[in-house]
Amino acid sequence: MALTVGVTNRCNVQKKAGPGDKMQVAKPSAAEIRLPMLWLSLLYGHIKASMAASHGIHSATEVVKCLLAGADVTMTTSALLQHGVEHLTTLVDGLQQWMQQKGYDSISQMKGTMSQRLASDPSAFERANYIKLLEAYKINPVQA
């Protein structure tokens, strides 16, 4: 069983004019990425499914965060559309560099280490992440 965690309907892709040009992709804000990462961290170890993180993952840092939360894979389509397929090298190199700096030998060794399941106080983990999520969203006044 596979499960994709993300809010993919918010990705805004627009093609530039001209053959061979890269795509214009609206990158989600950090607040929007927090929700899928929260769900990954809450579901990790509680369901028997392979979890894929989606929703505008553009950097190696975001790849690392999703893997630590519990994702088996990260979906980077919008980043590759925006930066070209060569951006994959940047993501992989950044992930490998981070793993080497932190002493991880494999992705399976690091996967889920920041999940609720492995937290010393799971209920505090859930409350703290919920509060961070609420604080990240800004209320926009209704314009008349």
C-alpha cells in the first residue's frame, strides 16, 4: 500500500514561452510544507504503507526534513520542472552531505527519527507541532 502526503492542488505551474525553457513553479511557503510533514510524523510507524512526501519539495533541506518525519520518498517534480533535471544532482548531493555530517550511513537509518512514534513525550510532540502550524498561518482580512 502507498500513501502520498501533501497538498498538491496548491502548486501553481506556468510554462514559459519557447521550447526547452524551464517551467515557472510557485514554491509553497514553509507554513504549507509543515502540514504534510506533521502528518508524515504522526503516521510513521502506525500504518503499514509506504509514504511519499509531496507538495513542492525544492531543496535538500526539505528532502531531509520529510525523510526524518517518516517519508519513504520525496516527490520533487515541481523542483525539476523549475530548475531542470540537473537539479536532481543538487538534491542528492545535499542529502548525502547532510547524512555524512550527521553520521548517517543510510536513509533507512534516519527515516522517522523525528516522528511522533519516537518522541519521548508523544502528546507534547503533537501539541507543539499543532501550535507551530497555527502560528505559521496568517489571517488575511476579507477585502470588501
